[in-house]
Amino acid sequence: MKVLVTGGLGFIGSHTVVELQNEGYEVVIIDDCSNSSEKVLDGITAITGKRPLFEKIDLKEKSKVEDFFKRHTDVQGVIHFAASKAVGESVEKPLLYYENNIGTLVYLLKELSRKSKSSFIFSSSCTVYGQADTMPITENAPVKAAESPYGNTKQMGEEIIRDTCKVTEGLNAIALRYFNPMGAHPSSEIGELPIGVPQNLVPFITQTGVGLREQLSVFGDDYPTSDGTCVRDYIYVVDLAKAHVVALQRLLGGKNKTNYEVFNVGTGKGSTVLEVIKSFEKVSGKKLNYKIVDRRPGDITSAYADTTLANEELGWKAQFTLDEAMKSAWDWEQKIRS
Ligand SMILES: NC(=O)c1ccc[n+]([C@@H]2O[C@H](COP(=O)([O-])OP(=O)(O)OC[C@H]3O[C@@H](n4cnc5c(N)ncnc54)[C@H](O)[C@@H]3O)[C@@H](O)[C@H]2O)c1
């Protein structure tokens, strides 16, 4: 069974390729290496003993996408990770984000619409909920106006897929709304490789721990939470990768209830920034240099998932604790800096 993984050299994509190969799928990766490196293929191969097929293609080049599907008529499922993901950059360069995150999605869906049967998994995000009114957040919580062009591409992406599924017989899709992915493969062969200053908390913490950054700024300690810092739902990337495999299996096995479904992928547990720092200090045995600074505009107070739907429908549940995920992130950071 051949599966196309776009963005398969990236952080979440590479971990998903590992889980797919472990389950016996034949994987072909498309990536343009705009935010990754071909070296990731070596890591995947070291873990699984099998080198996935790889084509260096920029999905913005429509003719190359068409040509790919002509050559790989046996692709039965597509997991679409490829996208630009820096929220701040998306505010500066909205058209880049609309072209890369929406244009590429449209090209892929056009190709899949030509097939008699196809399965599509989309990387969405909990950002679609904004600051939800109630916690934990269920899939029925309203989608709030996006705070950034990046967030908007996730909302629009979901709508484009839903509209396309409505009129395309044979196309079945699942959007997975990720909460806060973190960590690295336990082998330390693959992990998160942020270019420049990390956008996410955990790589910022581990880079500070290893001495690459001087200090972590904690944005605000006067939020209405247990210790005043913001609450997020940190999901271990290996758990997240496994959610993609079970979502794909659901579609390939015809187990889906409608031809477009949405699932939250989180742990169901919220952690404050200070709890995440404590977890780092516990697993690393190091004190982290951090300081509390003013709130950052645009940050929401709290977001954590109700994962009942994924638990019941996908038979999936996060297995790893925050400490276990943090240890993998720390091991990875030390390995790449050594
Ligand atoms: N990491 C997170 O915190 C997070 C949270 C929610 C949703 N997501 C979404 O999950 C997906 C994967 O995220 P990630 O953290 O693994 O990001 P990543 O940047 O590590 O991976 C994305 C990959 O896509 C590739 N890519 C980008 N544009 C491309 C193009 N035009 N053609 C071919 N390849 C292209 C990049 O080179 C990279 O390897 C993205 O869609 C992202 O928006 C990520």
C-alpha cells in the first residue's frame, strides 16, 4: 500500500513516515527541503531499516505535482504536512502563506479528485479554536476568527477539503487538529530542527538548556491559571505520528462515518509554561535560565483538548507523559549539538 507523505522530511512528517513504515506501508515523500534536510532520510532509515522513496518537489509547482501523480498511480493515501508554519512570518508575508499552504492543497486535491478512491489526511491545528470558551475543547467548539494568515490557512484548508469532499465521490478526508507537538524519536535519530529562533516553547527550552540561547522569556505570569502562566496541551510527536496511521487506516478500511471528519489530537491534559520548565529541569538535572516578562500580544490563556472522539472513534490515546516527551527532546538537542 503506497502512501504519499508531503513534508515527510519535516518534524511531524518524519516521525509519521517512521510509524507508517513500521506498519508496513510503502512511503513516498515529497519535500522541497525549504524547512528540512535530506539528511532526515538517513535518520528514518536508521530507525526502520528501510529508506523511503523521496522526490524533491516544490508543491507550488503545479505541473510537477501533476507529473508526480502520473508516475505514481498506485498512491492510495496522502498525508499532507507540507506547509509554512511560522505565525509571525505569515503576518509579514501573507501571500507566501496563502500560496504555499492553500495553493499546494488545491493542487493535491485536484489530483485526488481524478482518482476513483483516495484517502487524505490534513495537518490542522488547535489554533482554529482561538481562545475557546470552555475547557477541555471538543471538536464542536466554534472555529474563531483566525489571528494570523497562518491560522487562516488552517481554517480555510479545512473548509476547502470539506467542500471538495461534498462533491467528490471516492474522496475521504480527515483533518487532525494538533495541539502542541513536542519531542523527538526515542532513538534521537530524528527530531525537531527549527531554523533560527524557535517558535515553540520546548525547542527554545532545550536550546537554552544546551547554551545556544541565553535565556527563556516567559510571557506573563498573571493569567488566570494555576501559576499564572499560559496553559497548553503538549502532545508527544510519536503519539501524534501514530494518530496519523490510525486515521489513515480508518479511511483505507472504510470505517469513517462521513467522508470528511475532524479529530483533536492532544493528551487532554493542560500544562503551564512553568510546569513545562519544571519537567525540563527534572529530566535534565539542569536549572533553566528564564525570566518572567510582559504578556505577548495574541497569546491565549489556555487550550487543551477533549480527546474523547479520537479515543472512541480512532481507538487512539496519547501514551507518553510530558516528562518522557521532554527527555526525548533533551536527548535530541544534546545529540545534535555534540
Ligand atoms: N509543529 C507544530 O507546532 C504544528 C502545530 C499544528 C499544526 N502543524 C502543521 O503540521 C504540519 C507539519 O508541521 P511540522 O512542525 O512538521 O513542520 P516542518 O516545517 O518541520 O515540516 C514541513 C515540511 O514541509 C516542507 N515543505 C514546505 N513547503 C513545501 C512545498 N511547497 N513543497 C514541498 N515541501 C514543502 C518543509 O521543507 C518541511 O520539511 C504543517 O502543516 C504545520 O502547519 C504544526
